[in-house]
Amino acid sequence: MELSTIKDAFDRVTKKQKLSSSKTQEVIDQIRQEIECVLDTMQSVNNTDHVLDYKTVLNELKASLLKVAPLSQMEGTQKELNVALSKYGKLLEKYFNPDISKAYRNIDIDVQTLNQIIANHFYRQGLFDIGDHFLSVVGEPESAAIMKAPFLEMYQILEAMQKQNLEPALNWAATNSDKLAQSGSDIVLKLHSMQFVKILQNGSRDEALHYARTHLSPFASSHMADIQKLMGCLLWTGKLDKSPYHALLSPSNWDGLAEELKRQFCNLLGQSYNSPLSVTVAAGIQVLPPLLKFMNVMAGKKQEWQSMNQLPVPIELDREFQFHSIFVCPVSKEQATEENPPMLMSCGHVLCKQSILKMSKNSTKVFKCPYCPFDIDAAQCRQLYF
């Protein structure tokens, strides 16, 4: 979806609306000033013995208002606003096509797997009642207990952290310390550091020092700078908020630590940090407009796309949705697959296997690389693994 195009059109509408509103207010102020001027004149005459010709005054007011020409002044900006609004409405109709059924492809789906993905999404968002009800409706209530158990533990830890209680998190980290170390995570140090700061802020220097010797000293060799910073906090026991280390008390540190724990928790479960369902929906929203546009082109040419193995045009996705390297053969313009993998030639260039076989007549002859003057022997080509 070209959101930038829609945003630009919206910005133009808001700009025209502000201009029209400003012009309207300006005209209203001019009319108000003319009327107030006449009222002041009438009031001043009433306070004297002079006789005022009201008809003449009103005619002069009418002439002044005609000179102001309020409708003529507002007509131009209002017309520009109406044009911008009309274009914006047409743009919305173009990009927000309500009929998305044309992009639907009828394929076999493992319904049980799909149900588990949906339920998993609810559980990892902490929506346990909704997840239980969903599995009950689809006839898989027996899966609920197994699927939600780890996320129940995770949210119990996160709920305790919201109350600045790190005990559940520290117990979890101690139980999984070996796995966390293998994955290269330093969340154990971060949890102990936060607990150390909490003890120190409560005014107990001896307790904080004992805690550091017990839980922080094992990290001294690998995180010396962090440990030295924490040791410097001992000089500010009970008044850390007034120290050079006051940033350690920022509430954002708790939020960041909770997010990091959630990430590491999902990692130990063998799951991604982001919900697969959320990622799929977000990616689908991004590719749906160009896909619908392609469907319209195919329908206009009366061509069938349901039987295609791949689309004849690339559908771009943002980097956040690119999880695997993709190679497109520069000769055949086809995306590499397991059956047609990328092959490294002796000259250093890469083509897909089918292109090499075609150019070498099934490996029976030497051929020239299409990008340099090297002679290529198909037997010397090696498969690349991304």
C-alpha cells in the first residue's frame, strides 16, 4: 500500500482546510468590524442631540459589506478545498479496495495448525480466556493447558516486575542460566544489577555489597565496566536519585528489562519474539495492494494465475519481513529453490542450476559466463548455501 501517497494527499487536504478556515475567519472579522463601527456610530449619536439617518447608515453598511465581498473572498479557498477533498476520496477508493477476494488462492491448509497459531497468538498476548474459548469452539480444548502453561509463567513474572518485584524473574533466570549463557544473553546480569540498585536505593549499603559479592562478582571478568559503575553507586546509598547514576532509577529501565525478558523467554521456548500471526497479517497488509493490482491486470488479460508456481512480478516486503536470503537468477529471472539452487561458477559469478544446465547443454560443453569472458565448466560449479 502506498501509504506515503495517501499521507501526502491527506496533508494537502488539511493544508487547504486550514487555509479555508483562516480565510473564513478573516472575512468574519472584517464583517464584525464593519458592524461594530456602525453600532459605535449609532451609540455615540444617541448620546447627543443630533438626529441620525438610520437608513443612510444602513446603506453605508451595506456598501461596506459589498466592498468586503465575503463570498468572493471565500470562494477561491473553498473551491481548492473541495477539489482536494474530491481527489482524496478517489485515492482512498483506489487504494482501499473493499473486494480483496480476487487475491484469495484456494490452497489446502492444515486447519489444526492454523487453530494452534491463532490460539498461540492469544496466549502470548496474555489473553488466556480468549485463547481457551477459541480452542473450545474449534473443538481442541485439550490443547489449551499445554499451549498456555509457559506463557502463564511468563506473564506472572512480568506482572511481578510491574510491581518492581524481581524474585520470580531471578528464579527463572537461575533455572535457565546455562541456556541463557549459551544463547549469549546477559539478562541474568541485568536482573541482578536491577536488584542491586533497588537494594541500594532502599538505603542498605551492607546488604547491597553482600548482594554484589554473591551475584555480580561472577560477571566481573566479562562486564567490568558495568560492575565498576554499580560499585560507584555504593557511595550514594539512599540518595541515588541525586547522584551521577540517577539514570539507573529511570522507569524506562524496568520497561526495557521486561521486554528483554519476554524476548529471551520466547527464545528459550523456540519461538520468535513477535507473534507469527501478527507478522503474517502485517506482511499481508503490505503486499495486498500490489497483489490486487496484479490480479486486475491478469483479469483484464483473461489469464489465470491460480496455477502459477510463482508470480511473474516481484512483491516487495520491508526488511522486517525478510527472514531468509533470496536469490533470483540474473539469466532466467527465476527465484532459486531447493530443486534449482544458486551455483557459484569458477569466475565468481552466480547463476541458478537450471540456467547453467541449459547453457552447458546438460553439462556436455563449456560455455562463456554471460557477465565476463571466462569459460565455465558446469562440473566445476558449486552450490551456494545462504
